[in-house]
Amino acid sequence: MRGRIVVSMVPPGYRTQSPDTSFEAEQILFEGYRRMTPAERIHRACELEEMGRRISLAALRKRYPGESDRDLALRLASFAICPADLRAAFGWEWKDAPDAAAPEGHCGSRP
């Protein structure tokens, strides 16, 4: 049965990864991922990461229309990079950072 995807019954207690996705649709998606080569999966992950970065930058650009591209990139980086590291590497600090930005304590064991 090459090319045909058989969807089994929903296991008791199973929840899809997204509430707006049916079990059947999710099984088809997973089967598509299983059929991909490792290189294809990595390529897909890189595409998704880039799309997320562009969407995030667009949102920051809308919220801070006068910011330079450098400052927008640093604002985006501040969601993942320790504030102390941003100050040390770039001499930059997000003064009005939202709660979602990387907290000071997120530096882990580094001083």
C-alpha cells in the first residue's frame, strides 16, 4: 500500500499537539516527517526557525518603528541570550524589556 496512510483509532487520553488539529491530520503530518530524510528534516527545521525569526522581527519593527536594524536584532537576541552577555558583547541593554525577554538569572552558572 505504498503512498497510502492508514490512520488508526485515537488512543484513550491522547491530545494532539495543537487543539485546532485533528488526530487524523496529525497522523498524516507525522507520517510525512517519518518519510523525510534527516537532511530534509533539518532543512525544514531551519526554514521554520527563519520564518519565526522574520515574524518576530516584524513584530518588533512594528512595536519600535524608529529602531535601527542592529537594535532590533539585539532586541530579538535578548529573548534567548543572557542580558549580561548582551552587555558584555555589544554594550547593549534593553531598558524596557518585556517579561518574555531573557531574565538576568538565565545566565545559568556563569557569573
